[in-house]
Amino acid sequence: MSDKFRKTLLTMCFIGFLFVVAWLADSYLDEYVMRVVRTGLIYITAAVGYNLINGIAGQFSLGPNGFMALGGYTVALLMLPLEQKEFVWFLQPLIWPFNAFSFAEPLFPFAVVLGGLSGAIGALIVGLPSLRLRGDYLAIATFGFSQIIIVLANNLIPVTNGALGIKGVPEHANVYWCLAWAVAAVLLISNLTNSSYGRAMKSIRDDEIAAEAMGISIFRHKLLAFVVSGFFAGVAGGLMASLITTVSPSLFSFSMTFNLLIIIVLGGLGSITGSTITAFAFTVLSEVLRFVESPITIGSIYIPGIAGMRMLVFSLLLVLLMIFYRRGLFGEKEISWDWILSRFGRRNRQGVRT
């Protein structure tokens, strides 16, 4: 059995195991826990894609919330039933062709793909002028473009219904679709990272001048990373819209980008494993830490609830991590089958010696 075939077989078995776990969780856990699980899987899709441009390619982008908004609105416009569209757009009528059709539930995966393509096209439009910039200038440019998307969402009432948002989106983002897209994001970006394109992106991250001297097309590889990242941001936005069943500009505010930035920095810039584990842990901790925003009584001492305390906790964790683990929890390390099999083999040899 070849090494490549063995790894492929192990990967397929592990994916099957994940879907069995998802089925068991969906059968026995309550709706609240499953909503947290689905949110965590959506964050994995967005964070892994975001790490491609920020961690692998080394380009400081602050625009994923805008691409998530494009995906979210695309899925909402495609999946919202016609009678609900008439009810939602009461200030101004919805424009053609969205007012003439609605996708049925079996077409939900296709709608999510179109949401991803909306994010990719948005990333392409943003990336063409902005990726010629570097460092802080690129961050400012991508942040500005993402804010333009949010401003348009607030003002294009015949399309987005403005600040009122779109309510009543069918909840088709079950745990299986969320898991499938998370797995697809991890597999695709892992393979891309380990390909010649990924090695070129890493060389651009480490030294652009040296990479260009070696004949690597700097702009083309940056744009590829940006478009792929935008695609998965759009997919995550579409799944989020179907999970929450409503879309509004406030859902995709800059705080979404801040959350993703915390995830990839905590996990380690350039580590897909770190982004995957930290994204899920971030979602769980966000729910566990809700008590810090609630009123607390300790004996005779009453502490009123303060909104936003959870983000203060995450900010403190980020500061501490930058002091003690400057490269994140995983750095650029990955948990691979080679690493697992080598550890297993080492333990086996130790057992034989004893």
C-alpha cells in the first residue's frame, strides 16, 4: 500500500467518523448545543479561508466581513420564499429578478456555492486595485472596501432592505452542511498550501523581493489567495444567514473580522490546524463566557452586567498570548498523518523495548 493511498484512506475514514459524530450529536443533543456546534463549524470555514491570505500569503487583509455579507445576502435573496419577499420589502419593492423566483430546499447547496462565488467576485474586484499595496496600506484599503459593502447594504433598499435586513430566511444550514463545508475548506486549503502555489505564497510572505527574483508572479499569487479566501468567506456568510434566519448589515460588521483575526492569531498565522481548533474553541468560549456579561452577586457585593465583557476577556487572552506565545498556540505547525503515525510508531518501538 502506497503512502499516499494510506493517507487518503485515513482521511476518508476520519471524515466518515466526523459525520457519524455529527449524526449522534444531532440525534441526542439539544438545539442550543447544536446551534453552537454549527456556529463553530461556520467559523472554521471562514477562519481557515482568512488564514490563507493573512497567514499563508502574509497579506494583512481586514475585509472578510464584507465578503461574508455578499455571501449572506446572496443566499438570503435566493432562498427566501416569494410570499416572504413581499412581506419583507414593504418600503420599496424588491428588484427583478429576485422578486420572480425562489430556490427550493434541495437547491440550498447551489445557493451556498453562489454565495461563495459572490464573495470570490467581490474579492477579485477589491483585490485588483488593492493588492498592489503592502502592509498597513493594504489593511486600510481592504477595511475601506469592506465598509463600502456594509454602507451599500444599508442603502440599497430594493436589494438588501436596508438596515431592516432580511428576515425569515429558511434554516437549511444543518450540522451536516456546516460540517461538509468546514471539511471542504480544510482539505482544499491544506492541499493548496502544500502545492507549488502554496509554497510560492509562503515565499512571498517571507520575502517578496527574493520571491520575485526567483520568477514568482507576486500579484497573481496574492490575488489567488485573496479570491479563494473571499470564496470561503462568502460560503460562511451564506451558512450564517441560513443558521440565524436573518441578514442585516449589523450581522456582518467589523466585529466579525475582529473575531476571525483573534482566531487566526491565537491559533497561529499559517497554521490550518490552529485556525480549525481555535475557531471551534472560540465559539464555545463565547457561549461559556456569557456569565461575565450578566449581573453577579458575591455576598453583599453586587456587580452589574456589562455588555462586551466577553471581548475584553478575548482581548486579554490575545495580549497574554502575544507575550508568551508570539507565534500563536500552533505557530506554523500542523497535525498531519505523518506526525500522528510517527508518534504512534515511536510509542510502539518504546513498548517493544520495554
